[in-house]
Amino acid sequence: MRKTSREFNSDTVIENIGYLCGRPELPELPYWETINDYLKRLDPGQLQGVVCGLVRRLLWSRVFEDSRIRGRYWQVIVDGTQLESSRRELDPKSLYRIHRKGTPEEYREYYYYVLEAKLVLRNDILVSIMTEFVENEGSEDEKQDCERKACRRLLKKLHGEFPRLPVCLSADSLYACEPFFEECRGYGYHYILRFKEGSIPYVADEFGTLRNREGNLQKEETEDMTLWSDYVNGIDYEGHLVNLLEYREEKKKENGKGKEKRFLFLTDLAVTKKNVRATAEAGSRRWKIENEGFNTQKNYGYCLEHMYSRVYQGIKNHYYLIQIGHMIAQVMEAWESLWKKVRQSREQKHRRILESWKQDKLKETMQEKEQGFQIRFG
């Protein structure tokens, strides 16, 4: 943050930011400590509102319609990640875990945890649509908050902001449970979940019993891979009809058998021989929230795990700013006609954008474009 303050402390950057903010006579930019003091007091809901507003603009543009599951449902991936951990108590609302319990070396590790919902716009564009922080009430007598409780709050907020959005949720096997199915039914959401046999043993047993009778096993050969798929529809679990599909793939090798990968997915969407592979591929996109999402934000310049503030509210607001910045960057990077012509790494490209921001006056650039537009069409 100190480095950013130094880099932005130039007349051109001040003029550009003033132009964007409608403050043409902006005398200076606030120092990073001033920004942090502001973020400590800002209601995080305000930045969540900015995130939702940006998502609405992207949806209204209608350029991502082809990404809908079965041409109808927007895929929203839900997953959680840890932000910061320490042996010292971070905040009364932070979570904690006990290590080496019952030994003289026993200690508590305190940490912040967030549950994130990301909207899939393309295979390489996953943007934040809703965030819910997993946090305690501040009393050690209360049972700790958990990801499932946070998910109920997140889905309620998501439906409140986008009541008519047709959603298909993707998540890991933690959510393969009756309360989650009930929540989805109440909001009209569909789901494709990663499944493990131990998640709901009854469903796994029914699948094993019925799969041979149903006769849905398929084998497909591609140039470099052999694919198998199988599925059973209409398994009744606590009044919910669920469908379980198995998907296996084996890469071909010249010498010997290749390594096989096997996946199970649970969904309430009807599975057929025509859509089984597409359904499995949609379920597999759940891992993108970890790779293109959290991993990118932690290891490629966004410093998600950095402790930007010592006040919990400030940490929340920094998290939202990272989501907004990453959203903008992904849309820019997806502009293939421009981005791929620049044969540089992502970090180098972002550095060039920053240097342009520091050197080129935005007001003059916009005026030149407006004059060119008037000459061309005027």
C-alpha cells in the first residue's frame, strides 16, 4: 500500500482520478493510511452493492449468454477460503481451531474465513456475485459459525439482489445434504454438486443397485482420451428427487494404460445420454473457483491473504476491493483481439496498464476520441 501511494503520487494520476470522480480540481490523493482509516468505517454492504451493480451491467450486456447451463441457467460456484491466521487473537468474531489438543503444546490458531459465490461468465471469467463472511458472534460460549450456516445467509442475500436470476449452484460434497436441497427448492435454484459416497450413503447405494438395471453406461473415444459416463435419475432422498452421474476419463498413452480419473456429481437437473457429458463438465468447473479464483488472488499480485488492516471491517472492505479489481482485470484479459497481441506475461501487461495510467491524461484521450467520433459520424 505504501508502494502504491508512492506510484500514484503524480500530477497525471491525480488529474485522471479527479476526472473519473467528477472532481477536476482535485488537489491531491489521500495517503494509504487515510484510505485505510476510511475503509475501517465504511459499511461493507456498500461495496457489495458495487459488486452487484457491476454484475448486473455484465449480465445486461448479453455477451455471455452462451455460458448458461443448458442455455438457461447461470452457473454460480460457491466455496470458502481462509484469509488470515495468527496465534494471537485477531478479533472477537474470528474463528479458531485448537492444535495439539490435550498436550502441553496445545494452542489456538485464530483465522478469518470467507464464503464466496462466483458467477461463471466464461471458462476464463469467474466474477464475484455475493460474499458472506464466516464469523462468530463474539462470545466463546456460542457454537462457532460454519460454512453451511454462512451459505444459508449467502443464498438469502443472492436471491434478494437477483430475485429473477435463473441459477444453477455448484459446490463441493459438503453441501450434499437435505437442508441445502430444501434451500434450493425454496429459491427455485438448481444444483450440480461434487459427490462422495460417504456424503449420502443411501444415494450411493441406490446408484450402485440401479445403474446396471438402467443401462445408461456410455463409452466415448477421442483422439487422446477414453471417456465413460453412467447415471441414474429419480433417486428419492427425504422427498427430494436427485440424479447421480459418474464420469470417468483416461488419457491414452503409447506404452501401457493411462491414469484414470473418476468423478461423481449429484444434481436435480434431468440427465440424459445426450447431456451427461456437458453436465459433468459443468460440475467440473467447480474447481475453477480455486484455480482461476482464489489461487489467482493469492499468488498473482492481488495478495488476498495479506493483512491489509488490523480492523476486521477494514479487512472486509479490502476483500471487496480485490474482487472488484479482479473482475475488471478478467474482462480486460478476455478481450482477445487486444490482449493476445501483446506477447507478455499477465504481470507485464498489468504493469503497462499502470504505466499508461501514470503517463496518459484520461481527459485529453477522451476528448480526442469524442472529436474523432464527431468527424466520422457527424
